[in-house]
Amino acid sequence: MIRVSIREVREYSYRALVVAGAFPGEAAAAAEQVLHAELYAGAGLARLAVDLASGPWPADGLACIRRPARVGARPVIEVDARARAGELRVGLPVIELAAGEPEPVAVVTSAVVPLSGLLNHALLSAARVASTTVAAVGGISRGAAELRLATADGRLGQGSVDMAGDPPLLAGLGELVESYRLVVLTGVAVTAFGGLRWSDPGERAELRRTAARRGLEVDRTTWQTVAAQAYRFLVPES
């Protein structure tokens, strides 16, 4: 293990992502995702290393199609991620798209987007901006789906939900969850499910204060992988 500062995690992540081809705005937002995941889940840098190993960021953006809402159902926006995949390249824009809608919506994509801690910062930010709950659902297996949910007051829940046993959450959405790898929902009632593991802003604030004083212990090999990419950010003129 090696001890690094909060600033180093953010800055090295940003530089590594720019070197990988991300636009500066994308890289800055993704670096915040990495930092948040490393601070509170201990897995941000490892997931960043996976992303960096997947190749350069594609230059083309995302495309989406809006489906008209059926009676009693929420509108659906289908995102074509094209050559993109992952929590940094797809997860953030999909979540932000959902949060920008004026009514409860489902944003879906077939891109591979694991429900890892890299989504937590995006969910919390979206819930705060939209003043409503924002949930990411995916990873369906044997009738259950993985869920991460953020509330407007900064609570974060995660766990597995039974698609048959949680009708308030998945009523009318079962086909979407089964057909797409990631479904992002807004305006979901927190009381719809139990058994989630929750964290609140106070707990996260204490962890951040501790990290600010002592630094973060991270895996040395993973850090060296990210640092080697970040060191290419500034190249002297020949």
C-alpha cells in the first residue's frame, strides 16, 4: 500500500483521463467520480485502471431517442452509447440526462455499465440538483437486480432488489430492466424497498476529514498504473 492525498487522487485521475482522450470537462467530472469512490468505497482507482486499460476515449458523443409515455407510465429515453462503455464514459451522462428531465423518467442504455462505486458521486449530485431521488438499476440475475439510489438530502443506498417483490419500484419497468444493462430512474419513492445498505452525509464527511488529515491508503500497483498515465499529461516540446 501507499499513502496519497485527496488532491493527488483527483489530479492524477484527471490527467490520466485527459491523456486517454477525454475532454477536459469529462475528465474533471470523471475524476470527481474516482475520488468519491476511492474515499468512500476504496475502489475508485482500481475501476479507473480498468477504464484506462479499455482503450482511448471515443471522440463521438451519445445519441438518444425519446419514447412517448404510455398511460400511467413514465417517459423512456433510450441512449445509444455507440463505442462507449463503463461508469465514467457512459454512467455519468446517462444519470445527468435523467436528472435534467422535469418529470419522473427512465433513461436506459445497452452499454456495459457496472453498478460500482463510481456511480455514487453522479447519483448524489443528480439527486441534489433535481431535488428528487435518482436510482440506477442493473445487473439482473435470477429475478433480482442491483440497485444504487441517492436522495435529495444526501443519503445513499445500495443492495439487491427482488423484481417480483418490489412492485413500487419496478412496476411497468420489468421489461426495461431485463432488456437494458442500465436503467436510471428519477422520482422513486424511498419507502418502496427495504434491506438496502445506507450511508449518510455525516458519515461521509467524517471519512473525508480523516482522509484530509492522514491521506488515503491505496494499492501501490494500481496507483503506479494511474500515475504512469498521468505523467504523460505534460510533455516537453521537442
